[in-house]
Amino acid sequence: MSSTPDPDALAALRREYGDAGLDDPDLSADPVAMFRRWMHDTVVAGLHEPNAMVVSTVSAQGRPSSRMVLLKGIDERGFVFYSNYDSRKGQELAGNPHVALLFPWHDLQRQVRVEGRAEQVREEESAAYFGTRPRASQLGAWASPQSNEVPTRDELEERYAEMEARFGSGDVPLPPNWGGYRVHPEVVEFWQGRRGRMHDRLVYRRTGEGWETVRLAP
């Protein structure tokens, strides 16, 4: 059985990057097109859940919190994910719509960072996506009071069983407190690992109706 690494062992953990670089001419005209290219690369490379992203929000007290969420849509308007609106992230977004996303594609020595504003998608859009979810996940959305304390696992199982009985074999409708968020990007950074920690960081920044690109030091 392996033991937990001590701090010295953790400090020694490192990997040299440098399989590829990212130069200004490599960029697409806009960050969504560039993101689609890189997402395609992750799928071709067989990465596990390449649409998994870290979503960071900020409370009314200025305390940040982060969690993993799955990206479920991307177009020229922004990045879409779904959640319980009463969850911690939902409550924090209601008070402060500024949000940060992070796609950690370690196997490709890449990451994408997004900063923007989140807004709820239309109910029709949420319902359309909800209808594609596995039935077990639909029932779970009704059963789970996301982010709230529950005394035992048994209570969660009981709530799930209640939803199974409630909806029987019929369709499971969209819960009133569940739906999507679209993050409208204002800053999108594409990060590519390089040797000697001299990484490439190319950033799109929104300027009116268009985008400007800049390079940041690693």
C-alpha cells in the first residue's frame, strides 16, 4: 500500500512540457472557433470526459468556490452547463454573475481559461436538454436538494424512491429549479505547455463586437 507523499516528494513532482507550441498565426479568428478546434483534438486523443470543466463562482462575502461541471453546449453566444438553481453555485451566480471556467487537458499539455458573465438559458432550451438525459439522472434532479445538508444517505435514497413512485413510467418533466447557464465569454486564454516552463499563453479579449489577442508571459 502506498503512503501519502510528503511535502518534499510533492515538490519534486514535475513533468517537462514541449510536445507542441502555440504561435499567433495558429489562432482562429475568434475564441469559439479556436475552442472547437482544441475540443476536437481532445476527442480524437481519447481524453476522459474532455468536456469536464472547473466552474468558479464568488459569494456575496467575496469567497470563491469551485467545482467540476460538464460543458453541454458551445456556440457563438457562449458556453452552456446545467445545474440546480438553488445550489450553492446557483445562489452565488444569482448574486454575482461573473464566473470563471477552466478546462484542464493535462494529457495534451493544454488548458483553456474563460472569464465571463453567466445568465440562465431559456426554459425551452433547458427542457429540450433535460429530455435527453438518462431517466435516472432526471429523477436525481428532482430528488437531490443540491448543496443542502442531508442527515444520511438513506434520506437521499428515500427521496429518489419517492420520485420514482411519483412519475411512474411516464415522462419526467423539467424541475422548476433546474436549468442551464450560458457563460458569455469576455476573456478566453489558450495555454500550451513549453519546455523550461516558458509556456504559450494567448488570450482573446472582447472589444465591442470583436476580439483582440495578446500574449501573456508564462
